[in-house]
Amino acid sequence: MLRRTVLVTQAPYDQQGARHALEYSRASLATQPASVACIFFYQQGVYNANQLLSPPTDEFNLYQQWCDLHKEFGVRLLVCITASIRRGIISASEANSQNLSQFSLAEPFEQVGLGEFFTLLHDTDRLVQF
Amino acid sequence: MARIIIRMTHAPYGNAFAAEGLDFAFAATNYGHEAVLLFEGEGVLQLKAGQQPLPGEKNQFKRLKAAPLFDVEEIYVCVESRNAWELSDQELQVDCQCVNTTALLQLLRNADHVVTF
């Protein structure tokens, strides 16, 4: 079985790539659970992890879809901590340590270093970037 | 360990591609992978000497000069892009190898992964 890592570098709504990444991951995992080792969000892709995303109810809710994907298949949603914090995508604990009163990132998304991605990459056959 | 080609396709400053692309490359070697830089299109402008970024912005040229210190030793430049942007030898001060399209495609074929910034 080919193990893939999905790298998302595009923002939700304003760009298409993130949605494609979701659909690709879903298709892969539906066929073979565990075929996607993790989904890593970098560059503008970190905006996918913003829990405050609130599209109109008749529009596609990408944030919810990511959460559902994790719930259904257990695939890890990893967000580059440096890239996300500088863009205001920040967990409660990180916000706390920076004396920020609000936070925007929560489970199932995890804020990790790039090292986590590259460590997982050692056990991956294919890196697919959207 | 994977051989990762990192395509740099944007000019520095005015966007996050150049700086974060390099962060990505340096993290790759830090965690046991091989990172190769390939400059294409307007990305070749990252190699231009004499950059003066705004205060608070990292100097992309200086970072690229220091790339070997981060174990990023293979740097390639698309010769057509270099010519299109009229980069002279004086301006191209980073240690790199110019490649034509055939060689460029071969580089991509030989890589384990390709990431584009």
C-alpha cells in the first residue's frame, strides 16, 4: 500500500487547492484507510485550521469537512506552528503563552513543528501537494 | 531519507513563498532528508545580489548564501528563466548550476518528492 502525505499550502475559500486536498484525501482513505499518513498545513494552508471559519449554511464548509475526515479515518491534521502563529492561527495554549486573549485553533488540528512533518515523511512513499 | 526537490518559483519579498520555501528546505535537512533547490521563473530573482529588504524582513540572498551551512548544497537554476530575467554573472552570486529543460526534467524524475513554492 502506498502511504501518502498530503501537503496543503492553499487557503480555504479564496483558493481551490485545499478543497481538492480534502477530496483527494477522502477518496484515498475511503479506498484504503491509513493510506494518508497525515495532512500537513503550511504557508496559507494554515488558514484551514481556523475554527472561526463560518461560511453560509448553503455553502461548502471546509473546516467541518476536515474535522469529519479526522473523525472518520483518524488522519492527523498537522499545522506548522511557525507558519500558523504568524498568521494568527493559534491554539489556546500558545495564545496563553503569548498573552493573547483569544485563540483560533483547536482539536482535531494540532500545532507542530516542520520537524514532525519531515519525521513522518521518512515513512511516506508519496508527497502530494495542493 | 528522501531526496526532495524544492522549486522556488516566486520572487522574494512581497509574498511568503521565498522565505518559507527556504525554511522548509532547512527543516528537511535538519530532519535527515536531502533538500535540493531549483529556481524557476521569477524565482531566479531570489539569487540576485544586492537585496535590501525592509527592516524586519530576512535577506533571502544572504540566507541562500548560507545554504551549505544547513546542508543544502545542490542549487540549480533554470537557464531559460535566468536568461528571461537577464541575470548576469555579476548578479548571480549564489553557488549554483544552470540547467536546461532536459536536465531540469531529469532532476525532477530522480527526486523522491517535489514541493513547489
